[in-house]
Amino acid sequence: MASTTELSDLDKLLHAFSHITSITSPSDILAAFGLLDLPAAQKYGIVFGCLTFIITVIAVLTLLYLGGSFQRIEEQAKSGELVTAPDSVTQRKRRPLLLERLLEGREWMMQNNYNQSLITAKNKKKSEEEEVLTNLTKMLMTAAPSDESSMSKEYKENYIKAYKRCQDKPGGAILGGRPNHRFESYARAFAGCGSHTTLQYRWSYARMYETMAGKSHESDERYQTLYKERPNDIIGKTCRLEPLLGSRHAKELWEITSGNACNEHKAYNADEVWGFLDCGPFSNVKELQDSEVFNLEYNA
């Protein structure tokens, strides 16, 4: 038999492939790579490593296929144009899912947090006298009076009760020259929560409100002014929640969502804000004010 140095290129190739065709078992594969004499543990490690590699390649190819990469490559080959994945704004305009998800979340909340009688009552759309409210709506229905003449008997009773409670256990130091400031802030916050909310919620909200208002003379004056001008606002540690009014909020809301440069922010695509909703962007303040954003009849 001629030596391998005297063989033609084709014969050399056939000779190399003859080793592959002679493989009939895993041991032959290990022998071909000089790994036959390795300990069993190392052999198993090599086998599992190869399986991991194969599974990883399959997973990557599957994700590329499901993600449409191969389809885009095919489209690019046919059209001769560069086909790229749509940007975030285009995706939002194609799939306005935020509103749908909010509606689904509301339905889930109703089913899991409220009894069936409440859901049935809401579906029947009872009259205002018989209206059934969710716990969230109750927390938002503050009962603070706009002035002393409109102060209800219930409000007065709750005010006195909370005032005495805070006197017994104030949440902090008393400001100089204002011996009653903590008691007053605590009492008006507690009484303003109304009777729809739980007692625990009223105690918690009043204590937080008292702490924020009692930090300094400036904060006390600010909270007193807010209470006189906007008694129905719900005040938190980092923000203040107030009813959405077109006359009060439409202009500012349009300015920060129109896509135009605003304050220190540069101009941008307004669909980045409105793309997930089924309304907007709006060309002017009046269009926004007349939209469903400010004209929801009922939103419990």
C-alpha cells in the first residue's frame, strides 16, 4: 500500500473520512480524539458539555426564527432594501396595549378584591343614591368642608376626636408660638378622610399629614393654605393628588406631552407618550381639554 505522502489529494481526503465512517460507538469518537483513556467522570463532563452546546445553538436559532430575524433577512434579500426592527414608537402605535392592560387590571382587581354583590351592583349601574363604591374610590372621596358653614356634624365629631388623640400623643416637637399646630393638622387630616374609609387608614393618613405639616413654620403655613384653598386634595410625602380639571391642568399637561421643547427638555416625538393610548397626541390645548382625558364620566 502506498504511503500517504504518495497519495493524491482526493485519496488523502477519502483516507481522512475513513476514520469517520469507522465510528460505530461513543468509544470510537473518544478514541478518534485521543480521549478514550480519560476517567469516566471526565468523559461524562465532555458529553454533557457537548449537549449543552447543542441545546444552546438550538435555542438561539429558535429565538431568531420566532423573533422574525430570518423573515427580515428574506425580505431584505427580495427587496434589496435594508429591513430593520421597528423602533419603540412604531411598536407603540401598532399595539396600543396600555389602555387594554389597565382595563384588564381593573377587571382583575374587581374580581379579586371585591365581592360579587359589588360587581353585580356596578354592572346594573345603580342610581347615585344607591351607588356602590370601591375601596379606592372611598379613599379618594375626601369630606373636608370648604368653609365652616359647610362643616357637617360628622366632620366636627371626627375633628374633636382626632384633636384629643393627638394631644395625648403628638407625632413630634411643638413649634414655637404655635402650641396647637400639630393637633389641628392631625385633626383636619383625620376628619377630612370622611366616613367611607377605614379607621386604620384615617389614623395613618393623619399621622403622616401631621408629620409633614409640623416640620417648620413654613410647612405649617403652606399646609394650612392648601387646606383652605384645596381641601379635597390628598397630600403625601412626595406628591399631592388633586382632581383632574381641564381649566387647571390642560395647558400644563399639553405642554409636557405635545412633543415640543418644554423647560429644560428638548423636542421629542409625542407618540412616545401617547403611543400606547387610543387618543392623542393633541395639536393644541383645547383639543386635549375636549378629549376623553378630561371628560371621563365615571371612573371608580
